[in-house]
Amino acid sequence: MNIFITGGTGFIGSKIAELLVKRGHSVKILARKPHANKENIEYVSGDVLDLESVRNGMRNCRCVFHLAAYAKNWSPNPKTFDEVNIGGTENVFTAASELNVEKIVWTSTIVTLGPTSKGVIGNEEMPRSTEKFFTDYERSKTEMERKAALWIKNGLPLVIVNPTRVFGPGLLSESNSVTKLIDDFRKGRFRFLLNWGRNIGNYAFVDDVAEGHVLALEKGRSGERYILGGNNASLNELFDAVSKNDGKKYFQCKIYCLIPLGAAYFLEWRAKLLDIYPPITPGWIRTFLADWAFTSEKAEKELGFRVRPF
């Protein structure tokens, strides 16, 4: 069948497109910049902020993957997060509703569920632990999930997936931030382990997450959301695995939060003053100073999702 993808040129979206073609589907990808078409992949010009281009690209497609988002740590205009993550998603849902699309799989994020308490493994039913947000990205995606509940109530055939910290081969950008962090660690650009590397995150391999998206299309129940994750591990365990894989011992600097937070505040101040994009922000630091331990048991049971051993 014909399937429409926003964010199909990105880290996860490009892999989803490849999987869909292997399964015999034809794919249309919304792209802001022209791309040469590939076998069974057509690139259509448009932007999620432009409803008409979304509608035109989606026409004659039975199903939709919506991955496009502003997933950065900072923007010179904080409204960008709302314009893309809320307004752009509303445009996709509007077009899908008008065109009677059979199913939409929307990529949210694990941070909408909030950090987990010590010793707690979170799941889809866990109420958000706090109404405070570390970043505008977290805030905007959480607000859109709440809006999505109304769309579902009104009959939109929507499945939500919540990937955790995704890593794997691909462009070293903010959308592939864990891999970039590993690369910086290996090259000596970032050897700091915040809070002595104790805090827990959930790390998922990109090929597994892409497969989970396709399984959500094939088997996901409308109105449900599924965590697409991997293994819970501390920063210590993450970087120890990198060292073991490389067969060498890397120098590590284990520090508490005050120094990196101070540096992040300075870099954010400099960004606002000189419009120089900050490599870290206070919100980014605070995110890594919290625990994000989750299970993908629901996706494993209902979708057949499989977690690759760490």
C-alpha cells in the first residue's frame, strides 16, 4: 500500500522507509529540500507547517507515519518548539482526518512520561511524575500528547510510540544524540560523567526502534501508545560498554552537577547574546541528572517487538 512519512529523511524515519519498501509498500516522504526519488520511494516537497503541502503529499495514501519534530536542545525562538511539535502535528492529524487515513503512527518520546523515581521501572500506564519540564522539547511533546487524546476520542485512528534514547549508525546530529555522545567520548571531546555516571537511561538500537514503528502500524491498537526501548543502563555502564567494545580504557572525569550546570548556563547566555548554538543547555544537563528507566513489555507482548541485548 501507499504510505506517507513525515521526517522520513531523518535518523529513524529513513530506516522506517527502507523497511516498508522491503515489505512491499510504496512510500511518499515529505521533504523540505528536493531529493532524487528511489525505487518505491517518492519525495514530495512540503513542510508540516504548511497544511496544504501535507494534504497534497498524503493524498492517496492509506497510512501515515509522523516523525517530523523540532528535537533540539535550544532555539533562538522558543516558539519554534510549539510551531513544529504542536502546530505541525495538528496539521498532519487534520489532513489524515480529512482524507480518511486508515492508521497513523505518531512518534512521540519517552520524556513525555517524565523521569522515574529511584528503583522504579516505568511503563505506559505510569502517571507523569512531575509537571515541571526540563526542556521546551519535553514540554511541547507532552502538550501534544494531551491534545492527541482528544483526537483519539473523536475517532482518529492513532497509535503513539514513545522511543527512548535511540543510538546507532547514522548522521551525528542532535536527533542521534546518544551516538554523538559516544563519538565525542571516544574522541576525547566529552569524558564527563555527570553525577558520577550513576543516573539511569534506557538505550535502544535504531534498527529495533524502526522495526517497532512498522510493527505498530501492522499490529498496534488505535488509541494505544507503546514504549519502544531497550536496556536500562547508567552512564557508567554505557561508557564501560564502549571501552570494552574498543578494547581500551578511556579516561573518565566523574563530576557532580554544579560545574556542568554553570557551564551550561554560560553557554545558553552566550547563545542568546551572540546567536551561537550551545552544545549543552541547563535542561540537557538536568535531563541526564534524572533517571529514565522504562520497560517495553507492552510492545513486546502486543507487537512482537524485540529488544537487542545491550
